[in-house]
Amino acid sequence: MMIHEITALAGAHKKRKRIGRGESSGHGKTSGRGTKGSGARAGGGPAFGSEGGNLPLYRRLPKRGFNNNYFAQKFSVVNVHDLNRFFQDGQTVDSAALISARLIRDEKLPVKILGDGQLSRKLHVVAGKFSKQAEKKITDAGGSTKTLELDRNKDKVNPKTGRFRPRHAESEKKA
């Protein structure tokens, strides 16, 4: 055995520091947290992003850009191959049927049918939106599609006020 082989093994398995195990260990009583103050308390310490009196970085930098999150229409997405797996020939597929098949969670969001996969069953599908591929596959299989009218203002909120007032409601008040 050579000296370089011994030193390579020496630091390979470092023992963890066992704090709070008596005064003579050197890490007893306050367990290396000092005395009093928020750092000594459980769950204590400065808040995330806090710089101890300095203006935090996220407040020093300017707000830039646009976030489409407030305005984008969100959908519950279902693919054509899921319809093929869970529904029988001639069945009507709507949001209630999709919930019972556990393909969507609830009726809060409108349903969009996408064209991934194959469809070999004749289905009557009622949804908020269809992709061109999905609509083609459903009609080619002998089924039918019905598009529901979407309430585009349903979930839209003004980010500053937290409220949404549609334009047509404002114009009705003025008239």
C-alpha cells in the first residue's frame, strides 16, 4: 500500500456533524445557531429575497414585457385516441361523459379535442373547440362534431384590480 492510496481513502467517508449532543462536543446547547434572534428559531431566518435593508433585486429591476397568462383561453385537452379507448360506437361524447371516463377533471374549462391517434368508432362529439385533424378524423369515422360557443370573458381578470369588467357592460351603462 502506498501513501497516496491511504490519503485517497482518508477523506472519502466524512462523518456528519452531530449537533445538539452535549456541551463537550462543541456543538451543544445552541447547536451552532448563536444566541437569540430569528436565525436561532425554528423556521427562522430572513425572508426569501431579503437583502438585510438593501432594496431587493426583484424591486430594483424594472418590470418588462407582457404576460399572456391573463388573456389566454385555457382548455381541458383530450386526444382522439382517448375517445377511441373509452367510448362505444354511436355514443355521444360531451363534458359530462368525459368526466365520468376521467379524461377531464371538471367542467370549469372548455374542452378541446386534438387529433393525436386513430379513431375507429362512430361518435357524436360536443366540445368547445376541435383541431382540424380531430374534426377530420371524427367525420371520416362516420361521427359528427358540434362546437359550443365559448364565453371568452369568463376567467379573465384585470391583474391590477383583480376584477374583470367586459367592454359591452361599460357601454350599456353609458347608454
